[in-house]
Amino acid sequence: MSGYKNFAIIGAGDLGMYVVRQFLEEKAAGTIDEVVVLTRQESNRIIEGDARVVPVDYSSRDSIRDALIGIDVVICTISGAVIDLQRVIIEAAKEAGVQLFLPSEFGGATEGKTEGVFGEKADIQRLLIDLDLPYAAFYTGPFADGLWQSYLYLDVTSGHVSVGGDGNTGISFTSRTDIARYLAYVLTHLPPEELKNRSFAIEGDAMSFNEVFQAYEAKTGKKLQVTYIPLSKFEARLAANQRDIPAFLHIFWATEGPFPQTDNDLYPDWNPSPVIDNVPVA
């Protein structure tokens, strides 16, 4: 067992709400002692369950530090749009005596990346190293249950989807429920020396977009209209705007491929769900 008993979750939104829910289950089972959820002072989000909700001023290192006193592990799930907000959070966590920090990764592997959102995430890992704050980075691929939206041109329920390239590149997917389960297991079962200053690659399923679309059609009997967008168009968009997240992601998905190896075996009973079980059908 890790010995970590007190957890703080920063960002209770897209992924964070799943993490909060899972760690509250761990608390109810007696596996851990405390779940603290940090929120913005102006937030009106309601957290159900036995969590201690602490509003903080994210522009104030002192405010964040005070909220993290007594916390063993910080799990940061803030969105890629505000990734640099982690800098002040990390400094505060260091001052508060946090033992392990999980930066907001939860996508493709970022080690060695220098451009775009992934380059920014790699910079955050370097900051953790520079400050000598132990960290664990979790790479999950895109969310199998959260990817299918019009913002990313992947709203299958509309009958029309678009992807960069030819749609044949394999992708590692993991659902948010399975990510939360994996985090809770390894953070409470692995000894600290096996958690600190390393990355974990996990994969619920690996398929290409074309394979997902074919499985969707077979499952629903509905035909999808698929548009294949040349990567050059997304590259031009990204050159004009480095914060063009859909363009960045479609380039990445079309060129990176699935994780060459995973750490799934560290949770023997994980049994993550297939991609197609997470694609909306209505």
C-alpha cells in the first residue's frame, strides 16, 4: 500500500468529477481518509458526497498553499486551456509539503514535446523536476466517453463526422470512469517509490477512427458521413493560432499512433471498457 491517505483534486469538471466520485468511494470504503476539492472562489459547483470543498484564489499562492496543508497527493485535472495555472499551484504544493503531484496530463504522452499544448505540459513536468516535487504523469489517450462532440467534429449522433488524414491511424482511448478507477487503485496500492517521478501509459482500447465508425454503424445500423480533412489544412490553422485545440489534436491523432506499451498490468482487475461501449448512440 502507498500510505497516501489525504487527496486533493483540483478541477472538478470534465475529468475531475469522475476522479472525485471514485475517491469518495475509496473514502467510504476506508481506503483513504480525506478528499479535498479545490474550487474557484466564484464557483457555484455543488460536490455531492463526503468531500471537503475549499474555495481558493488561484492568483494567490498563499491561498492555495493553505488549502493544501496536510494533503499527501494533489491530482490536477484542469483543462488544457489554462495549463499554466499549474505553475502557482505547484509552487504552493511544494510549500505545503505535498508528497506527490499529478499534473494535468490525461491525454497523449508529452515527454520531449516542445510545441502546442503538449509542449506546455512538458514544461510543467520540467518545473516539477526543478522544484524537486515528486510527480506522476498519467497518459490515457483521448477520453473514450467524452470525445464525440461537435467541437472536435466527431458528433456521431449528428450523422456527420470529420477527421484529419485518412482515419486509419490507431489511437489509444480510455474512458473517464476507467481513468478514475486506475488512479484510485495505483495511488493507494503501489508503494511511493514506484509512483514518484515517472509516467504511466494506460489504454482502455486501441482503434482507428475508421474502425470506431465502422463499429458504430454495425451497432446502430446508422450510416455515418465521414469527411477526411488534409492535415495541411489543420497545420495551416495551427500555424495561425497555436491555441487551436481541434487542429492540434487531429494532427496528433493522425500521426502519433497508440501507446507502444502500457502500464495496464499494474491494475490486474482493471478490465477497462471498449471504445464502442462509450460512443453515444442517441
